[in-house]
Amino acid sequence: GRINASNPCSEYMHLDDSACNLASLNLMRFIDDEGVFDVAGMRHAVDIAITAQDIVVEKSSYPTAEITANAAAYRELGLGYANLGALLMSLGLPYDSDAGREYAGAVTALMCGEAYLQSARIAEKLGPYAGYAKNREPQLRVIDKHRAQTHKLNPTFVPLDLLGASREVWDSALGVARDHGVRNSQVTVLAPTGTIAFMMDCDTTGVEPDIALVKYKKLVGGGMMKIVNGTVPAAIARLGYTEAQVKAIVEYIDRNETIEGAPYLKEKDLAVFDCAFKPAKGQRSIHYMGHIKMMGATQPFISGAISKTVNVPKEATVEDIFQAYLESWRLGVKAIAIYRDGSKRTQPLNTSK
């Protein structure tokens, strides 16, 4: 069917009058102190989440008869993740870099490939979704297109075990799906995770970088909460700084609300700590094309779309906005949302009081 619209957050694009239940994994739970990504743990978590989400399809209630029928017939799921920005920072990878994008692509590919593989395993036992028979060829073609994209990932930037697994899961998914179909017409999206990221103790939401290393959140009942990025000390240590140097840099951030100008910090390492907003006492931030390129790197490994804010500065021009939309289209991004800093009189997150 034609995609006529998305849900308000823009991550769900499917048949009209349909529904998608969401779940997200905290990526920081899959990285150890040495910076090694737990491939087996991630695959196991995806298997559990997809199975649980498929069970929820029957257990849910829907607002209309049409949505009830389509949810049962197409069984769309939306598994995603949170804390990508913190994961990359903890590894010493700048968000706006080829290394950051390739690593993010591999992690996303692993999640989505395993999700389709588990969906195919469930289909082997319980049968594919009701609409699968008339959609078999397009569905298998979509899985194969995802699979082909994994071979474009650059091995220079991705650990071999992660790269190998991210390709192997798609080979397996396509093989099992050809024999048994898939239980779910869609398995992944990247949702904004605004609330659940707090519940999961994440430093960053969805596919976003951090807004700022130190930020202030306005509370609904009045007042303000200061939020400090907890990934920074580990990231500084990963870059090779001593314990005393880490302590001095963290104290500087707490005092000045920026890492720019911190003692001991080398110029070449600053990009690792770049955020979406320019700090009140600093000059650096991620260029808006950095946001769009990250979406372009992860979109090939997502069934649905991505909910993400492309942050542009107050000074952004009409031409900047035009180029943002054009580049998004070039990269195959399905949806784009732009937020100009300060464009609302009150915004929930700010870099200063």
C-alpha cells in the first residue's frame, strides 16, 4: 500500500489503519569496560523482545475495527534502541564521523537482521502473518535489500566479530524466511524514546547525539533539573587519559558547562564530545549534516523510519533548510524533522539556566 502519512513522531510508516507496538534496547548495556560489544547478548535480547512484542499484538486493544483487523493481519513491530550517542562517545568515536556512522550502521544491522530471523523462526512454528501470501515476493525482496547493504559497511571502522555477525544474521534471516515466511511484516523502527530513555537511565535518546554535556530540563510543575552526561568520564579514559586527568576534565565541565578549554584535553579529541547544541560557554556543535548523515547510515537497516530531530542553529538560512531536506532525500531517509534552536519561546532542554 501507498504510504500516506506517518505517526506524529515519524518512525511508523505502513498501511493505513494499522498499528505498531514499540520496544527499545539500551545499547550501553551491551558494551563492556574494554569497549567490546556483546554480539551474542544483543542477539538474545532481540529474540526475547521480538517474541514478546509479537505476543502483545493479540493482547492489545485497538481504537477501531479496521486497525484491529490490520494489526492482526500484518503484525507490525517496532523494535529499536536508545543511547546510541552515549555508546559512540564511550568508544571514543565522534558522532559526526565515518567511524561513528559505520559502527552505528553495523549495530543497527545486527538488531534488524536478528529481528527478522526471530520473526521467521516464529513463523516456522506459528505461520507467517495473514497478509504474507500476497506479499511474499516484495517481503523477501525487502529483506534481501537490507542484507545487500551490510556488504557496504566498511570493515576499517567495525570490529570483525560485529561486522561478521551483522552480515550473517541477514543471510540466516533470508534463508529461513524463504522457507517459512516471517511472522511480522515490519520488525524495527527508531523511535524517539523520550520518556523510556529516562527510565532506562540513558544519557542519550534514540539515534540522537547528546543535546549538551550539561543541560537543564524544565519540569512540568515548575523548576529545573540539571542533567550531566554520565558517559564522559569513561570516554575520556578510553582516549588514554590518566585518572587524575579525567578527574580534572570532569571538574572543569561541571564548573564551566563545556569541555572546550578543559585542561589536558587534546584538540583532536574534542569532536568525540560534540553535541547537538552549542554550549552556553563554547563554540562547538554537530553540524546539521552530521545528523542527516547518521540517519542515512542507519536507515538501510531499519524496516520503518527514524524519529530524529535535526538540530540547526538560530542562524540557519532558508538555503540550509533546503539543503537539509535535499540531502535527506539523497540518502534515502524516510522522514526528516528540523528544529531551530530557540525557535520556541520555551523549549524543554536548554544549555543554561
